[in-house]
Amino acid sequence: MTPEQVRHARELLVEPDNIVASIARLLGVSGSTIYKYVPSFRG
């Protein structure tokens, strides 16, 4: 993921209505990639 994608994912993850699968689809990556690049997110 690019630094911009990581920033965008972090912004989206703070919203309780957003789920990892939707964010991953939006960014064109897998859910596991989101967890890899945003390890502080515990879902």
C-alpha cells in the first residue's frame, strides 16, 4: 500500500460504520493487507 492508501485506511477505520472488507475493496487490497499496514486497528 502507498502511504496515501495507509492514511486513507486509517481515516476510514475510525468510523464505526466502516468495515475492513469494504475499505479493502475501496483501496483495491485484501483485508489482511489492511491489518498488516494498520496493525493498531483491532476491529
